[in-house]
Amino acid sequence: MAKVVILMGSERDLEHSREIAKHLQRFGLNYQFRIASAHKTPEKVLEILRENEPEKVVYITVAGRSNALSAFVDAHTTKPVIACPPYSEKFAGADIFSSLRVPSGIGSLTIIEPEGAAIAAAKILALEDKALAERLQDYQLTKKMEIEKADENIRNLRM
């Protein structure tokens, strides 16, 4: 069974990860929270990757500051890796560059919104799951209808 592993660099990333999980639930996706640090517990990260190697899995990595976790995970697996770093007021968002500027040979995706990370994971898994693809289409249709309704409401607005 396919799943998403939300791998956090520390427990401080849990709130952001819960937001991702909320969106994964909309698509009926199985997910698992894990914590391991590329800097402090690299062997633990590798252990988690080995545990999940035989599975259909997408990793969503959540780590702020110096986000070595996403590139480290990507360098050690052939599975898709989506970096979804939490926004940091402290650095005015500049720490996002550690998720964007990664070494050559790294193919992790970076999506800063939890909803977007969940959608990307769902689309990857939907390549082999028609029911999930249909749920994604329904979700997209709902979003389109929200825009249509908003347009209708605004067209009838008089100043």
C-alpha cells in the first residue's frame, strides 16, 4: 500500500507537518510522521529510508533553518522527495534557500505550502492509482467551482 512519510528534522516541525497531513487525509492517503535529523542523527534517517525501501512511498521532508534533511534523503533514495520547509519569521523566509540551492545530483522538489506538498505527493501516487486520480480531479473541480462562485458573487457586487 502506498504511503507518504512526513519526515521532520525536529519536533518543532510538528505543527507544519500536521497541516500537510490534514491535506493528505482529504485524498485518503496513508501517512506516517517520523523525526530524524540529517545533522544530528544521519544514521536514523538512513534507517527510516531502509525501512521504507520496499514500499511505494513519497517522502515529504519538513526542516527549517539549514535544510540538509531534504537533500540528504534525496541522495539516499530513488523515491520522490518533496521539501516543505516551514516559514521562518526570524530569517524573513531567507532560510528557504537551503531547500532550493542543493548539490548537483539532487532532485528533491520544494513546495512551501503544506497543501501544495500534499497535492504533489498525491499526484505522484496517482500515477498508479486511478481512484486517487479521480479524487484529485474532484478536488481540482471543487477549487475551480470556488473561483466560479467567487466570480459570480463579485460580478453582482455594486459599489
